[in-house]
Amino acid sequence: MNTDLRPSGPFRLGDRVQLTGPKGRLNTITLREGGELHTHHGVLKHEALLGQPDGSVHTNSGGHEYLALRPLLRDFVMSMPRGAAIIYPKDAAQILASADIFPGATVVEAGVGSGALSLWLLRAIGASGRLISFERRAEFADVARANVETFLGHEPETWRVAVGDLTEVLPREVEPASVDRVVLDMLAPWECIDVVADALTPGGVVLCYIATATQLSRVAEYLRGTGLFTEPEATETMIRGWHVEGLAVRPDHRMIGHTGFLLTARRLAPGAIPPDVRKRALKKPTYSDVDVDAWTPGAVGDRQITDKNLRKRVRDAQRAVDGARLAAAGNGSDEVVD
Ligand SMILES: C[S@@+](CC[C@H](N)C(=O)[O-])C[C@H]1O[C@@H](n2cnc3c(N)ncnc32)[C@H](O)[C@@H]1O
């Protein structure tokens, strides 16, 4: 199986290539036999790129130059079709470190959403790991599958997508105490903590990615209340870009102010009660339905995708993966842009 999730070396048929053309305009193509990129600046034949190094510059029929680079995973996830909001690269990187995702790990993820985090996790577990991604909405699972296949060129053998609610499906899909790491990205992760506690191996890590402070509080108290985990640790990750040009060296004017918080805790061995946990154990928090309503995506300012829009995203994702399959098979029609 091809486990090289970031192809390098000269361009080959089936590679996705990001072209930066006149005025910095970006076009992403998938290299195929006889393929051409048509713009109002002229035509660039795919074959001109075959065998050329990543990062090379190519001139089209109109004399315009294009810089050709394979998209990095962070470029791909930011531009791929989305069903649900994705985890941004800055948070995905931190999740890999905080949840200690390692080659060969058995990892559970829920929900799969658009598959952005799945791609990072698949890379980190390598050829000998196992990722089981749970998603309760079948259409989102379809978008995620299409995105993963578009980026990797195949659906990896290390990945399984299970459709259904984690609370119901997890106990059926994995043996108790068999999972090394669990990553939850969903509205109400506290609902899943009991099944996660059963699935995790002693010492295993659960990581919750949550958008609001109220959700953070609720899931932290729930974890504490079980008595089955170490003291939860919370962080947020801010990355500030810098403008570095000549003597103008300063932070960028704009940055991403908030995405989400990370909360991690480790599963204790059966029967283990560390002294600090015993002292701090709280009663299970009593949140009402009204509290939960206050955290719905609409209430916290996230736009809910309409069914019509979601069907369009599924079609977009399917078109992208169909194009990648055609290209991998060495045929297909030309891209026409502009
Ligand atoms: C924000 S999205 C996940 C995005 C994903 N991490 C990514 O990077 O693309 C949250 C997803 O969780 C799913 N979800 C929420 N609760 C769930 C549950 N209990 N079991 C399975 N999936 C769930 C939702 O349907 C939604 O697709």
C-alpha cells in the first residue's frame, strides 16, 4: 500500500498541482494525459509539467508564467469542499501533539465532519495505525470520504468510517480498553465520555475540541465527575503571522482570533483513584436543556448549512474525487477556468 501521504519528487500523472499565475491567481489541477488548463491568458498543457520538479515555473501559450507546487495538506484542507466546519491547521497540529498521536496508534475520531482532521490523523498514525472515524450524518461522511480520497488518491486501508452516533456505535465497533487515543469534535462531547471511557486503554488520551467556554466548562466537569480520568487540561492556540520585508518587520495586521479550545485528559487504570482527583471530584453538573440550546451552532454564531447547500457540497466533493480518479486512470476532460 502507498503510505507516502505527501508525495514528493518530479510531477507524475494523477498529482494535484497548485498553479500560481498572473496577478497571483490560483488554479489547482490534477495532471492527466492530454489535459490542458485554459484561461483567458492562454493554454497550459499538463504534459509540460510531467517529470518537472515541484516548485518549477512553466509558461503557457500566451507567454504567461505559472509557478507549480503540490498543495500542502494545510492548503488542501482550507480549500476542500466542506459539509461541516473544519478544524484549522493550527489546531490540528496542536491536537497531534496534545493527544500524542503516534505511528501505529489506534485512534477514534468523532464526528468526521468534512474529514480535515482525519487527514492529519491518518498521516500521524502511519501505515501501521488504525483510525476509526464516526459520523452521525451520512452526507458528511460522504464529503469526508471524497475529500480524503481526493487528497491521498485512495481511501487508506488504515481508515474506517462508521456512520451513526458515537454513543451507540462505538461500543459495537471497538473492544473495551482497546483504543489509544480519542478525539472528539462535536457540540456535546460530554454525552460521549462514558463510552469513550470504556473504549480507552488505561493511560489513553481523550481530547475534546470545543468552540465555547461554556462547553469547555461542561465537558471538563463531566470528565472530573466520572473519576475515571486525570485532571483535565485546557489550552487555546493562537498563531500570529509576521510581515517580514526589508526593514518592515512586524506582526500581520490580521489574525484568526478564535477557533476552539482543546481539553485533554488521560484514562486512569481500573480502580485507580489518585489523591488529587478524590479531593476535587465534583457532583455531575446539572445543566438544563436551556443551557444546551445556548450552545447550538446558530446560538454561538456558526452558520448552519442548509440541506440544499449540503447537497451541493456533496456534489462538489464527488466531482473532485471523480476528477482525481479519472486523472489517476490517465484520461478525462480538460479544466476550463475563468
Ligand atoms: C465540526 S464537525 C467535525 C469537523 C471535523 N473534525 C473536520 O475537521 O472536518 C462536527 C461533526 O460531528 C458530528 N457529530 C456530532 N455529534 C456526534 C455524535 N454523537 N456521534 C457522531 N457524530 C457526531 C456532526 O454531525 C458534525 O459532522
